[in-house]
Amino acid sequence: MEARAVARYIWIPPRKLRQVADLIRGKSVVEAMAILRFMPGKAAVPIAKAVNSAAANAEHNQDLDRDDLYIKTVFVDEGPVVKRYRPRARGRADLKRRRTSHITVIVDERKEG
């Protein structure tokens, strides 16, 4: 029985979030939360929220034990890109692309034996 959580429109580029997501893929939920808690940088915060939400969904909706859960899948998709203009020298303008991300976390119960 798997449970999922999706965090959408996160204002962090997908490339930065994927570096953090690669560290917790396949780990138990308890171990992943410990890794994310002590990780520097702000990319760990929304991933930790999504992992916590997926674990809570598994506990509440499927009556699974949090200690038996592991992160089956975690992936980061690109969201919409918000474009901003920055004034530059001699009347020109540069385009700043503010990238957003969608985080999907799927947890499952680890089969013992």
C-alpha cells in the first residue's frame, strides 16, 4: 500500500531540489527525516515537508506504521517559469527566469522477510 504527497509551485529551481532528493531516495522515512533535518540550505525544507506529509497520509489513510515506511519514489518536476526583467546598462534589459518546482514523494511499507 503506497501513499503519496505532492508539493507544487515551490520557488526553488528543480536542479537544486534534485540534488537533495537523490540523497533520500530508497531510505526509510525516519532516516530521511534525520538527513533532511541536518542538511544545510533551504532546499531540504520543502522536501522534508513533502516526506512528512506522505508519511502522515500513509498513517491516516492506510493505517500503516511510520517506522515501516520507506521512500519508494521521489522526483522533482519543473513548474512554471516566472519571467522578470532587470535593468542593465545603456537602456537594455536582462531576462531573469524564476524557476518553480513540483515535488512528488511516494512512500511504501517495507516488506520484512
